[in-house]
Amino acid sequence: MRDVLVISIVLWGALAALRRPWIGIMLWTWLSIMNPHRYTWGLAYDAPLAAITVAATLLGVLMSKERESPFKASPVTWLVLLMLWMTLSWRAGIDPVEDYAQWKKVMKIDVMILLALAVLNSKQHIFALMWVCAGSLALLGIKGGIFTLASGGDFHVWGPPGSFIEDNNEFAAALVMTIPLLRFLQLQLGKSWVRHGMTAAMVLCVASALGSQSRGALLAMGVMGLYFWWHSKNKLGISVAILLLVIPLVVFMPESWGARMATIGSYEQDASAMGRISAWWSAWNSAFHYPFGAGFNSARQELFDLYSPYHDLARAAHSIYFQVLGNHGFGGLFLFLGLFIATWRSAGWLRRQKFSVPEALWCNQLGAMSQVALVAYAVGGAFLSLAYFDLPYDIMVMVVLTRVWVEKKGWQTEPVYAPGWKTVPGLATSAKSD
């Protein structure tokens, strides 16, 4: 039954994408982030659903007259330069043949990001993309949160099989990034019961992240919460809400969870942490010998033997910064950081705008919550291999499109959206103050 449902959705979406390529973008985002086909057991599990979606979307873009240039702001330029550099580092790397599959996977994601920038152009598109990104992960977070509460937190929570976030640590970090996006959506909703439902979803995402027993996610959650509190207008209310949420969940977690979190301060005695440090040394030193990087697989024993003082601990980098450094050298790291610094600045520009019309208030909130999500990515990603994961790049897309919408004063030209099941939730509701 699951196979039939997933395949039916993909085929319908692919056909719709031929006329409305923005639907293909949403379908791709859903498949890429949530990986629903990985929760089936039959034909859909290994079916080329992503390839079908990409092909239909590309055809739709070629036939559409509404496509625009994707170069809409500086983050896009940084992304294209990074794509070119990654291609160069792949070709100049140690084993281009072995790395081809990963290069193809990353390029496919980035090309679809560029297509999203070329096809999406309205408030409706921005809200739809936000719902697909946040909703896909929220559904998994709700499931994981319920499992954590039902099992007493004794078992790890894992992400979609075969995805960037399959590992419990990466999955937890993705959920932490999702929480501020859910908060943005909550601010757009009018009915109180729906807003309360969104609160429950955020609580379960927190429970799921804690249930993953990821130390990096815990640090990301703490720093994100502090940043959110610092920029909130109602610091007392936010403080009370955080305490009422976090303390009961932390107390609820089993003793094994507390013991694992305590190892943050004693990393020298933890094999996992020392494996990360070994990989970081290898990435740092190898970058001086491979100007373009070692390629998409820098976790090679021969590199650890040469460049790590802990050469018997050959592991993946488990850090977006050292992952990019080892794979693509200092030039790649510079472009990677430039991309997200430019995205941060654009989100900050949105947050600081003073709008005289209520129809544009959501732009402030999208900028603010995007910055909160990027804080979670910057901190949690320091301990996880998530350099190529879609969600941060999708946040960049939403920030860039919103800035363009503001610069064009989209509220003057777009229609007034009427409430109804055909309208993306939040479009027909004035945003609430944070």
C-alpha cells in the first residue's frame, strides 16, 4: 500500500510538473529531504522516482515561459562558484572514478536548487517550499518523538535509510534546524487549535532530537535557543517556555542519555570524539598538500597515515567545515562559508526591514527564523557530515526569493489569497507578532 501511494504521488506530481514546473520542485524536495520511498518495502524502495521527477521538472522548465534567471542575489553566485570548484576538486582528486557517484549526487541537488531559483517567484511558492521542507522533517520528528516518549528514551532515533540524515546524529541536527522553520509557519496560522498543534509538533521534534542521543544536536539546540531568546521581544515568556519544555524532557531521559551527554567534557576518553579529531587533523594537513582537495572521499587510510597523529582512527570528518576542507581544500571551504555568510546577511536584511503594510510582516519573520536555523546548522554541523544536505540550501532559496519579493514589493501585485483547502496554509492569514 505504501508503494502504491508513493508511486502514485510521484507520477501525479511529475505529470503536473510538465505544465507547472514549480510542482516538480516541491516533489523533488519532498523526495530528497524526507525520502518517503525508503519507508516502503516493495517496488518504490529502489524505483528511480527522483530521476523521473528531475526529468519532468526539466522538461517543464524548458516549456515554461515563466522561468527567470536564477542569479537573483549574491548567495546564488557563491553557490555556482562552489559547484564549479567542487567539480574541479573532483577531477583533480585522488580517485575521480570512485568519487563520481557522490559528485553526481551533489550536483543533482545543486542543479535542482538553481532550478528552484529560476522557477519559484511568488509568496505562494515560498510558503509551499517552507511547508514541504519543514513538514517533511516534522512528520519524521513527530514519529521519532512519540517513539522516544513511548520507549522511555532508551533507544536511538534514526533518519530515513540511505539518506544524508540516516545516522541518528545527522537526523537530530536536521530536526533542530526544522524547529525554527515550524515556528515561522506557526506565526502565519490563524486558528488557535492549529497553532497549538504546531507547538506539539515542535515539542515532539525536540523529544526526537534528544532521543537520538546526539551530543552535537544538544549543543546546537542550546546555542539556537540562546540566540532565539536574545533576539526575542518577549524574553521572559520565551525563557519560561524553554524551561517548561526542556527541563521535563531532560528529566524524562534515561540515565544512559545523561552519561552520554556528560562525555562532551571528557572527549579524550571517547573513541567517537577522538575519531573526529583524527579526521580534522587529516583534513587540515592534507589541504596543504592537495590545493583543490582530495576529492569527495577524504576519509582514506593513506591520508590518515600521512597527515593525522591518530592514524589508527580513520573516520569521516563529522564536521561540515573539515568535510569541505578535506574534500575541496581551502578554496572550497572559502566558497562554502561565503555562501552561507551571504545567506545569513540576506536573512538579516529581511529581519531588519520596517514594513508599513501587514502583508509583508512575514518577511521579517522568515528572515529571523532562517537565521535561527542557520545558527543550528553552523553549530550542529561543526560535529556532523552535513555539508551537502539539502535543507540549508533550501533555506538559502527561500531567503533569496523573499528578498526579491520585498524588493519588487510583491504585496502590491500578488492576489489576495482566500481561505480554503486549495490555499497553502498561512497565505490567507496575517502574520502574528513574535
